[in-house]
Amino acid sequence: MANKITQITLKNGMKVMLKEIHTAPIISSWVWYRVGSKDEPTGKTGISHWTEHMQFKGTKKFPANILDKAISREGGRWNASTSHDSTRYFETMPADKIDLALRLESDRMKNSNYNAKEVASERTVIISEREGHENEPMFRLTEAVQNTAFHVHPYHHEIIGDMADLHTISRDDLYEHYRTYYVPNNAVLCMAGDFETKSMVKRIKELFESIPKGATPPRLARPEPEQKGEVRLSVEGPGETTFIQIAYRFPNATHPDYFPLQVLDSLLGGASGLSYKTSRLYRALVDKEYAVDVSGWSEATIDPFLYRIMITNHPKRKPEEALAALDSEIQNIQNVLVSNDEIKRAVKQARAVFAYGSENITNQAFWMGYVEMFSSYEWFTTYLDKLAKVTPQDVQRVAQKYFQPKSRVIGTYIPMGVEA
């Protein structure tokens, strides 16, 4: 996989990253903004996600009712998403139709409609979305654990926001958020696909360079203090299944320990599904019938976040039994050096997941912007090398350092049967 890219910064501060890939007549274009749920103060939670919704309501030049038709008519697809740290929009189009995507993104960077009726309509949609989530045991449990793990840092709240704020955020709040963060000097444009770099740079400059630079947007900085002991909580709700979520403190994506922890994740959980049934936790919990299912996951974030393990409890077992089996397996990794062969297998699995997730044109454009939000493209190009350097001693050290009961939150979802 060639990693040669062109990086330039326009006069208004917008960063542009371009990667020519001539394997198919397709281009994927992503615009990333450095704003996510971590930038939301109390009272405005969910505003980044809501703003993302409003960006599909059109401009004078591109009214909402023609946007979808215009993209699909040209054989393209588009979408957007909001994370803790960023908001991103993409279009993947036939190569000769990509200009439509560029014109659309340059226009909605500065000319989006924030019509009061559309805001009211979208409020109903997002509140309904939140209500739907609240019916899901996994959401209820994950939110309760996250709320408990973070008291100070804005990672405290879910990306969709708190219901109280969804009822009170105003049209002017949304428009101010848009005007504050959707400025070129807070944006990164990433493109991968079948284009010629020189002419593409010229076109990007024509469409984006005239957009005025904005003030440097604020980013909330509220470090979470160290946790002083294990916290346990329970959530009751409808259903028949007991779930247990264990959340350990996890370093941010640029921390040197991030890579040994990725290998440890691969050992414990099977690298996001690959060789899942041979992973240590599956063998220790599912094969021995303490659990019906088990998985672990982390996220690459700007600030320290969480490594979470989700256990679907076996109906014939108590949650305490599943937790004891988990603790026994973690202590095993902490006390007994993992063999070189097992490390190699875990690295191979992690590499396979990484390669699979970064091979198509849309994903290659995605990765450029994704890593730019918390680091630089070098993080991506050196990822596999850093994994390959992880030793059994590294894995043991990070297991001992981060998988400590005193710094974890354990949440149990207790089913109360089916609600009438």
C-alpha cells in the first residue's frame, strides 16, 4: 500500500491532503472539522451532532431537496458522522463527477441554512433518536459507565447529548456553533482516488481559498483527575439478558503505550473479530460457560479515554462469576509473560484488521483525516512498524499498569423482564 501523499495549507489555513490512487475511476473526498462532543459545555451537549444534521438542510445554491438526488444521480454516496473529537463529511463519486462534491462542501462551509422550522423538525428527530437508544440495554449501560468514569472531562456525555439539552438548544446556539467551528482554518480536506494532483490543487484553491479565515475556535480542556478506587454501578431495565461492562482507563492515541495496548486488545478480544473464538477472553469466559459472548474495544482519542470489555452473562451464572473469570485471565497476563509466538499471532491479527480497514479508496481518504485529528499522517504510516516492535515485556507492563481494579468502573445491566 503506497503511502505517498501531498499536503498543502491554503492561505485561509485549510489543510489539504491528497493521495492519487489509479486503481479505479473513483474519488473519495472528506472534509473534517476539529469539533466533537468533547467541545461541548454543560447545557450544549449534543450540539456538534445536531449541527452535523443541519448541514444536510441545504444552502441557497444547493437546496436540501436536490442534494440527495444530485449525489445519487451521479452514482455517488455521501454521509457524515460526529465523534468525541471531530465531525466529518464525505462523498465518494465517480472520478469525473467529484466536482459536485467539492462545490457542495465549499458552499456549505459558509452558506448553510439554519431555518427555525428545520431546527424544530430536527429537534424532534434527534429526541426520537435518543429515545430509541434509551430502549437499548447496551446504550443504557455504556452511558452510565461513561458518565461515572468522567466527572470533569467532557467525554462524560454521549455524542447524541443529554435529553435536557436536546430540549433547550436553540437555533441561535446551533448557528453560533456552526459559525465558530466550520471555518477553513479548523478544517482538513482529504481526497483519495483517480485524479491528477496538480489540477486538483488548482480546483480546490478556486473553490475554498476565498472562504474567509475565522478566529481559532476554542477547544475545551478539562483533564479528568485520577480515579481513587473501583466504582461499581447497576442499571435496571427491560429485557431478559444481564450485561456487564468493565471500563479501564486508556491512554490517548499518541501515547507510547497505545501500541502495546492494541496488541493486548488483540490477545484478549481477538482483534475486532478476527480469530475471535481463539482469543483469551473467549476461551476463558465463553468456552467455560461464564458468558454467552465477550468483546473488548478502545478508541483512538485526543485525550485519555477508556478500554471497555462487554460481557453477555450466561443465564446460569451470576455476574460475579463472570467477573472473577475475567479477573483471573487478566491476572494471568499480568503475572505470566506471554510467549513470543502468541505476540506474533496477535500482531498479525491486529495488522490484518488494520489492512482490511484501510484498503479501499473511501477508507484511505478517511484515514488521512482521522489521524490528522489527533496526530499526523505519520501515525498511520508507522502504525504497523510500531505494532511489530511490541514485545512480551511491553504487553505485561501495560497490562499491569492499566488493568488495575482501582481505576476501573464496572457496570451491570440487570434485566427486569419485558415491560408491559
